[in-house]
Amino acid sequence: QVQLVESGGGLVQPGGSLRLSCAASGSIFSINDMGWYRQAPGKQREPVATITSSGSTNYADSVKGRFTISRDNAKNTVYLQMNSLKPEDTAVYYCNGRFTHISRSYGRYWGQGTQVTVSS
């Protein structure tokens, strides 16, 4: 019922910046929360940043002060601005969100992921 499409990943040098976007579409009544997760090779998927319907944000300790999550409700889109990137940030980044459907049921959905590589 809901589809998430990520974009903005790529290759960047240490200290550089990228902005990821995630657009949601489908039978959406409201967005309860959205966020970004990442998974490096051989590692479990971990939360990076989340934002609630009220605008409250939460960040992993490893990205505080460097990453910023934001949203555009009119476009059903969430962004992740990543600055001062480090090689340790290299991972596949996934968009995730919890939605209330037009039917008033709800569900959580994942995007397909976008690769971020930080390397010299």
C-alpha cells in the first residue's frame, strides 16, 4: 500500500557531503514516523536518524553533529543531510516509515536502499 524510493547515494571523499531523499507514495492517510537505517557488509542493520510526526528527532551517537534529518510533509519526503562523512559511514542506507493507511490500518515499510561509499 506504500512505496518508498530512495535517491542521492554515491561515492564521496572523506569530509564530503551527500543528501539522501526518500519519497513515499500510496494510500497514505498520515505518516507516523520516518527514518534512515544503514547496513555495512557483515553488520546488522542499525538506525541512523528518525523523525516523528511531531518533528522530534533522534540520532545515533556516531552521526550526531554531522547528519540532519528533515521532512517535507507536502511531498511525503524525508531527507538525510550527511556532512563531514567518514569511511565508517560506508553502508547501504535504507528508508523506513510507519504509515496510517486511508483505511485507517497501519504498517511499516522499507525502501530498497541506496549505496553510500566514503573513500579516498
